[in-house]
Amino acid sequence: MRRALVSLPDGVWKIIDEELKGQIGDGDSEVIRNLVIAYLTEKGYLLKGNKEQQEQIASELDIHDTMITALAEMLEERGQLSQEEFERRVKKKLHQ
């Protein structure tokens, strides 16, 4: 694995701190790494296959993301799950 020191404008750090932490990672490095991977995947650099397959996969991932978000919001509204509990469970599953 290779590391790089990255400087970002204050506005970018504000978005990372207020919008992305807890959503696509917990620490600064994890958020930035996931942003770069997502961008490269979206642009087709990390996926092999034709553009149509890549778009289909991206579309399916968007649908799954929307479905999971809607389910978590519904459970939270009903008092059956908190955002913190959801994030804790996701992290636990990812580390298994």
C-alpha cells in the first residue's frame, strides 16, 4: 500500500466533517480513500468490462443504496433502530 499527503481546502474539509464522516468512513483518511475509490470506479478505471455493464452495475448499486437507506430511515422513525446502532452494526459486519 502506498500513502500520500493530501492538502484540501477548508470547504472540502467542512463537507468531509459534516456530510461524509459516518457515511463513507469514520476517519479523514478512510473518507478520502473511499472518495477516490468511488470516483475511479464511477469513471470505469477499476471495473473491467464494457461501459454498458459498468453503468448497469452502478445503477444496481444506487438502487440498493436507496433501498437500504429507506429501510434504515423507516426503522429509525418507528423507534426500532437508531442511526448509531445501524452504523455500529454495519461496521461490525464489515470487520467480520
